[in-house]
Amino acid sequence: MFETIVALATAPLKSALHIIRVSGDDCFEIVSKCFSKDIRDIKERTLLVGHIKNEEKIVDEVVLAVYKGPKSFTGEDMVEITCHGSVLIANEIIELLISKGARYAVNGEYTSRAFLHQRIDLIQAEAINDVINATTKEAKELSLLSLKGETSKLISPIKSRIADVLSLIEVNIDYPEYEDIEVANKGNVIDLVDELVPKIDLLVANGEKGLIIKNGIKVALVGKPNVGKSSLLNALIGENKAIVTDIAGTTRDIVEGEINLNGILLHLLDTAGIREVEDKVESIGVNKSKEAIKEADLVIVLLDASKSLDKEDEEILELVKDIPHIIAYNKIDLSKNKDIKGISISAINNDISSLKEAIYEKLGIKEETFKTPSLNNVRQLGLLKNIKENLLKAKEDANNDLPIDLVNVSLLEAYNASLEILGEYNQRDISKEIFSRFCVGK
């Protein structure tokens, strides 16, 4: 039995209207106790206008959207009460419903019930939260593909193919006297792995790009003092956020900004100039710059085009050699060397288009990537890689002529991981962790 829950589904702020969501086995019974009309016998989706009443006192005139389970978002009887947008009124209605037998919902409980009633799978459930938290139009569109079930279609064929081979292996385990079946099954395992691993590699690659679209990337701007990092930050974000002077070492701490670069959110970090210093405060800033390099997804190394490279430049280039980075020559407007190879910019003159193009190219995001469904969160990608690892282990065991029941162990692990992506394995343990991240009322 699912007890009836209630929560405000709109933001708890003064507005034109508020929506209160009620769902559960006794939903119609509880709402009928404080609504001017009896809704207990409603059998299909219905809209009603009436009053929420506390005994004889009218609390508010409302509109009720009544959904008969299982044809509702949660899969159970559900009512959405649209009242006037006073937080006072909304709270009064919620308190009244609780007094009649409902309880206040916890984070993500409505979506959790939709998942448990098999109205949506776990990928779709996660997509709901992604849509709510999307910071760009492109991230929202990508999440909507998952919400529509397009992403789930990517993993279902993999799950089915593994299940096909598992079922064949079960025959051999049940009838071990047929050695020819065992040989055939080992061949099937090898063929399965050779078929699925390239597909999984493509899903992982697309998922990592989807993760970039959804979350953006952290970009550190590094270089010597007075090379133009703060000017570059200001040019990129289109405002004078970082202080710019001719005095080396002006930036002592990390200055942050964000831009939307063709649908990709860049979290920019303007760092203190890296050099050997004795000043205690500046040295703290230099250490923070080095930490920012380690934590960044991409580093922009800024060099002064008007000067020759020196030992400090070389040391900075050494720091970033194992990290994705782009080298850009700033102050090209002051340089007498017009044959500089690489990206040349003038941050002070806002001439940075070549750098923007280089950043976008470095990310490897194409126009079709924004329209390609992808398994694009850490949980999903981790499980995809788990499927691949176990498939490769099964192939290795098959090639080494291990008994088919031992080969089956890794294959079964791969199958369970595919179930877990969709939320079909250990449902309640997975959902409890995921839905706790949702807001109340979703």
C-alpha cells in the first residue's frame, strides 16, 4: 500500500498560482474530505472547479485536476490542486490535507513512485531532474530525449543480446553431458563480445560528450603575471569582472566566470600569474593556480606574443603537458613577429574568435551531438564501462577454455549492470540514492 503524500509542486514564492500535488491509495478519499465535491467515484481524468473547505470555512477557490491510476504520472490516484499563488493559502491547504490523513512528501517521491509503478525507467527518472537543472537550452533538449525514452532504447538491445546468450548457456549448465553445446556456447560468447564492445565504446564516447553538454567544463586560464589572463576572462564573459592593471601579480586569487559557447557551458577560472615569488600572499595565489590546473578539464596557456618565451613559460608548459590544453599567444597587436604559429589573440581588443573556435574544436562536439541520445551521467557511464569489462573477461575466459559455468559468471555480471542502468536490478537501493537529489514535489 502506498500512503497518500502531498507537497507543493511550484516554487514556495508569491505568484499568480500554486499547484499542490496529492498522490496515493487514499488520495481521492482524503481530498474529498476538504473539497466541496466528492471525487471518490471518479473513474477517468477530470477537471473540477470548487472550494477547499476547512469544516464550513472556505480556504480558497481552486481547480482540481483528477487523475485515476494507473493513468497518472505516479501510476496511482493523483490530484493536482491549483490555488491562488499565496504561500499562506498553499500551506493552509497542505496542512489541511495532512490533518485528513496525508503526509508531506520527501524529495523525489513522486518520481520515485512513477518509477516503482513502472511508468518510467530509471534513465527517464534521472532525466526529469536533468531537465529541471539544465542551464542551457542544449542541455535541456538532450535531457528531453532521455525523458522521451530515446536513451533507454540504446541499452535495451545490449541487455537483450546478453540475455540471449545467457539463456543458451543455461541449457549447457542444465545438460553438461552435451560437450558440443559447450563449444558452441563459447563461440557464441566470443561473437557476442566482438559484436557489443564496439557499440559500448560508441555509447561511452557519446555519453562523455553528453556529459559535457549537460554539465559544461572547467577551464583554467594560466600563464605568467601580466600576460593578459584577466583581460581574456573579461573578453570571454563580456564584462569587466577581473581587475586589469599593468602591475604584475594583480590577480591574487581565483576569479570565476561563465559563458555559453555554442551550447557548452564553460566555467572559467582566471588564476594568479605563475612565477617564483617571495611575497606570502602572492605565493598562496600561485599555489591555488597550480591546483586549478590539476582540477581543470581544459587549460588555456596564455603566452605573451610581444616577448620571447623564457624559463617561466617553459615551466608552465611542463605543468600542463599531461592535461588537455590549448596554447594561445596574447598581445598579438603589440607583437612585431607576424609569423607566430598557433592561436593568436588580443584580449584587450576583444579579438579572441580564434581561441573560441579552438576551444570548441578541442571538445569534439559536433552539431549532431546535441541531437544524439546518450547515457550521460556518472552512474550510467560507470555501468556501461562495467558491462564492457565483464564482457571482455567472459571472452578471455572462453578463449582460455574455462568451463562454461565460469564464463557465465562474467556474462551474468554484464547483464546485471545493464539491468541496473535501467533500474531493473536492486530497484529500491538505487532509487533511494537517486531520488534523494530531487526537489520536494517532484
